[in-house]
Amino acid sequence: VTPTVGITTGNIKFVGGVIVRGDIESGYVVEAEGNIEVKGNVEKAHLISGGDIIVKGSTFGKGEGRFEAKNDVILNHNVSFQHSITGANSLVYFPGAKWNSYVNRSRFNTINNTV
């Protein structure tokens, strides 16, 4: 999907994996049977993945965004994480991530702060 999921694209539902080369704007849904990779930022959006969710930009869920992954949620940026996560096996994040009350760390099999 190029470059942004928003008013011009609408919601995305795809049988395979989805790569979003830009951002996902507030209120939009991206659903894929495979992995979802976002090269930009994720606002108050809902991501549903049959594989991993990988976000290379920042996330700004403001308590209303939601990630549902069968496998892992991987955050690759300085993140102020405010999305609800359901169904994920593990949460992998990188140094500089800022946590708040929307993330219950005990719900995951593993949480890795990877260098």
C-alpha cells in the first residue's frame, strides 16, 4: 500500500501479507492473513494480523488503537506505545520505548528489549 492508509485507500483487507510504505491514519483498519509491516507511523488504528505486526515508525494509539497478532508484535522505533494488544505471542521492542498503562506486560510469553 502506497503511501498511507487513510481516506484515499479506505480500510485494507488482504489474503496475504501487507506492507504499508507510509502511515496508517486514525480510525482505519488493516487486516491481513499474513504479516503486516508498517514503514511509517500508526495512529489510532486497528491492525489484525495472522502473522506478525511490525511497526518501523512511531505509534500513537491514545488508548484507542488496537493490535491483534497471531504471532509477534515488533516495534522498531522510539515508541510511546498506547495501543491495546491482543492475541500476540510476544512483544519485541527496541531501546527508547516509552510504556504506559495500556500495555499489560504480563500477558506475553516473552517480552524482549532488543538492542
